[in-house]
Amino acid sequence: MSDGPETDRAAPYVILVEFALAVGADAAFEALILENARRSLSDEPGCRVFDVCAKADDAYSIVLYEVYADRAAFDAHLAAPHFKAFDEASAALVTGKRVTELTLLTGASG
């Protein structure tokens, strides 16, 4: 019997990413990030959750909630061709980016 969470498997890697967009860039960025999310979920076995959310009345108006099997799965995401294409195509649309690493305590994706 264990006193804590399972220790024989890696903990999920969770990040929250917030984007501030250039004026008029919303539609173009949304198309790019939705395709990146779709490809992440379909092409990456280690991507468990990739939610794209909008936040009204805030400069950082697009929020991503991403859950990966572990840090290695996230590193594979960063190396994926679809992520690199998204990153390059969206660079001029983004005026700010905040990334927060989270610890998953419980959830459907854990």
C-alpha cells in the first residue's frame, strides 16, 4: 500500500500558455493555434490535452491548457514539424507570451 500517488510512472507535464496578440491578428492566430492543437492531439501520442481558450478584456487573450504524458512528451511536441510551423507562422502575430508550468494534482487527464 502506498502513502501517495503512484511513483512507478512519470508525472504528467502540464503547462498554461497565455498569448497577447497584435491588433487585428486574432483570426489569423486562432486559425494557426487551432490547427496546432488538432495536430498535437492527433499526431503526438504523449499529448493528452490541448485546450485553446479565449479570455475577454485581457491583453493576454488566448490561453492554452496542455497536458503531456511527461516532460519528454512535451519536448517531442516542441520538436514536432507542426509545432515548428506554427511557431514560425505566428511569431509576427504575438506581442507577448507567458508560460506557467503546473503540477497536476487530479483530473481526467491524470
